[in-house]
Amino acid sequence: MTGNLFSMALAILTVFEHSNGLAPINEPPTWSRDVAPILYKHCVSCHRPGEVGPFSLISYNDSKKRAKFINELVSTNRMPPWKPELGHGSFQDEMRLSDKEKETLSQWVNGGTPEGNAKDIPKLPAKTSGWKLGEPDMVITMPKPFDIPNEGNDIYQCFVIPLNLNKDEGVIAVDFQPGNKKVVHHAIMFLDHNGQARRKADPKTGSYASFGGPGYIPTGSIGAWAPGARPAFLPEGTARFLKKGSDLVLQVHYHPSGKAETDQSKLGIYFAKKPPEHFVGAVALRSRALVIPAGDAKYTVETKTVPLPVDATALGIFPHMHYIGREIKVDAKLPDGKEIPLIWIRDWDFNWQGAYNYKKPIELPKGTVLKLRATYDNSTANPRNPSNPPREVTWGEQTTDEMCLCGVQVITKSRDDMKQIMRMPGGIIGLILGGGGVPETPEEIAENTKNRGKRMVETLLGEFDMDGDGLISKEELKRFPPENRDRAVLFLRVMGKMKD
Ligand code: HEC
């Protein structure tokens, strides 16, 4: 009887301690009771058969085999693949372990990886499939399966898919569903209403290869997807503008899995039921003035926007660099001098780029300046450097080129305010990164085209006027992408901003 009572008390104590997430004193955590709940919560959405992770972490043996490696990656924040630094923006769907969970993992490894009692293993979370936001208004499937060879370089394929819309729409959510999660690494959903992408596509596959960007100037986008991202509706009354006649240009990044695979991904689109009050746009931060010397391990670029012409509210952020990008940090400097961190990625990995949505929208009053700082490692010590030996790297679309780009997705108080955001330097890039801006009348479009030369010159001054004399010299323009340099010189001369 006493013995029973004693073991009951012990059981209660254990349950109590377990509910606290604490292992009993002096007893290392066990896999079944303490570690499995952590892996099931933070890892198995990717690390289970058929998902993007290279191995399963469902069973004790799976985990034990890699215990040290798991502990190392988790303690250095390399897994789960969540890049933004804590305290620099608070985002939806953050994938992050608590310090206590990390501590439990390392105690388990240091304690000799005990298995524990099978009856403590929690239930494996069900695989999520199907449309998470209910039946979409429109489902788009890649017209044909696409073949991914067993090995070789990653593939960036753009599938041009007509949407056949006969009226303009407001997109309030998109649910991208990879057809083959073992090979689909991420996807970006660009738009085109000028038929540019159609002309690039191989008629046989309805697609073409293009690294980085989609290889033409998109007329908007409806979102991006990376493993771990969950679909969500934009705030009430807010939508992305989707012009009738647009094609979807779905850029999918494939990573060969070791076996020949095929993929036929699909996406569900949700339209606004009544005319949206706000259309989203974006403020772009960009520096094309990159000349990264071969061997330079810490090349730094800084850029900032002109002061925001109107009040804006930031909903999300989308930083972009290529392989030798190492760090990117974006802050907002408010007119009262206060600084708000928008994002900081200290360990940039091209393979884990994403669009991040703020948990709570961030108010950016008129006059706010957005600032970006990025660093690049073009040395041989950087294992991600695609050039060996390193070579001088400038702005461009190839794997061996670089970019320095960030879109801050915003809404404004009125549609006229959004038009002012769209007229900021780099406005076109903003539309691509953040949505589609607001619809405009043909007169407004004509007026806007007239002012393009002026804005292009403003943009050039912002990006390339290194000595700040208000003029651009030939030397400064050496950093400008060569394919468009003649046009830039022409505009600068017409506006009297060319130095020599
Ligand atoms: C969102 C998907 C995702 C989640 C969540 C995730 N992983 Fe991974 N993991 C991957 C992918 C994909 C790879 C392959 C390498 C890469 O692409 O970075 C990987 C690689 C690894 C590797 C091997 C790394 C290497 O260099 O070979 C380990 C170990 C690992 N993950 C452990 C974990 C652990 C532990 C967790 C949970 C704490 C976790 N992962 C959560 C997707 C994920």
C-alpha cells in the first residue's frame, strides 16, 4: 500500500514535472518524453517521408543516429531554417525553438541519448493536406508535369500560365501547394500582362529557365512560398491588384533529390468578395552599385529610400540577395528620429529566402526613411561562393552575379497615397515585390510614363552618386549594369545630370 502510494506520488510528481517541461532532477531528458515533442513540433513538418527535409526525424533511431548533428544545428540556429534575428521584426509563423527546448536537446545528447518509455511518445502531428483556407475561388495547376533529373545543379524554372480573367480582381490569399515536396525548394508567383514571359517560354513545356528574377520586368506578383510558410488572408479590406488578362509566371526553384522526380505544383487563389478598400504596394530598397572585388570577405553596401511621401503601414518584407550575400539589415528611421528594426538576417542563405509577414503591421509615418545595409563574402572561405577561384561580382541575374534588393510591403490610407508610393524611385521594383499597387486610368498611366525619365534620373542619383555632388560621372556609372548603361547616360544627359 505504502509502496503504491509512493509510486503514485512519484508518478504525479513526474507528470507535474513533465507538464512543466522539466526533466526529473539528475535524470537526463529522454527521447520519448522530452525530445520527441520538440521534434514533432518544430522539425517533422519537413523531416518526414515525402517532405523537403533530407531525412526523417520521426523515430528514436532516426534521431539518435544524428543526435550530435541535430544539437549542433539547433544550438547555432541553423535548423529550423528561420533566418530573421530575434528582436528585429516580429513575424507570422516564426520557426524558432525556445532556449529551454534547446537546453533539453543538448542535455539529451550529453546524457547519452536515452530512449525512455515508448508510452510517453506524443502523437505524430497529422500531415496537412488540402486547402487550408477553404475552397479557393480559382485553382491553377501546372499544365504538365515537369521532370527534375536525379542530380546536377538546382533548377529555376518559370511556368507561364494564362489566368484567363475577364475582369480585374483583388487577391486576398494564395495557397501554393508543391506537387513534389522532395524537390520543390521555393516558389515565387510573378504576374505579366504584356505577354513578355509568353514569348520566352518554350512551347513544348510552357516554361523557361531563369535564375534569380524571372528574366523580364513583371507587372506584379501575388506572393512567394517557402517550406514552413502557411497561407493567410491579407488584413480585412486589403488585396493585391490582379489585372485582367494577366499571365501567372510561376517561378519554381527545384533542388534535385538524388532520384529522378517529377513535379506538378498547384495553387489556390482567393479573391476579394467586395471591392477592396486598400491595394498593397511596396517600397523598394535597392543598390545596383555593386562591384565586389574577388577575395573580399566583407564587402558592405548601404542604401536608403527618399523620405516616404505619405503615411504607410508595413505588412511584410522580402529581402533578396544571391549566393555570396551574407547579411542584410533593414531599419526605418521615423521623422522623430526613432529607429524601428524591420529585419536582420545575419546568416543569409539563398536557399532559405522568403517573404516575411509582420505579426502586427508597422506604422511608417510620412517622412520615414528606410535604410538597408548588406554584406557579401566573395572569398574562397565562403562555401556558397559559386565562383572558384572568386571573380569580381556585379549586379545581374546570373547565379554568379549578385543583387541587393528588399521590398517592404505597405498599404496606405488612400489610393492616391499609394500612387505616390508607386512614383517613388524604384517604384516598379516595389510593385513586383509587394503586389500590384492600385489600378490607374489610362491618363494616369500616360502621365506616369512622361515622368519616367525624371524618376529614372532620381533613382540613378540615389544609387550611383557616390561622392554626393548631385551629378553622375562616367566612373560612378561603371557600376551600372552594362546592358542598360547607354539608356541611363542618355537620360542623365537630357536632364543635365551627367558630369562628363
Ligand atoms: C521548413 C522545413 C524544415 C524544418 C522545419 C526543419 N528542417 Fe532540417 N532541413 C530541411 C532541409 C530542406 C534540409 C536540407 C538542407 C537545406 O536545404 O538547408 C535540412 C537539413 C537538416 C539537417 C542536415 C543539414 C546538413 O547540412 O546536411 C539537419 C541535421 C536538420 N535539418 C535538422 C533539423 C531539426 C533538428 C529540425 C527541427 C528543430 C529541422 N531540421 C527543421 C528542412 C527543414
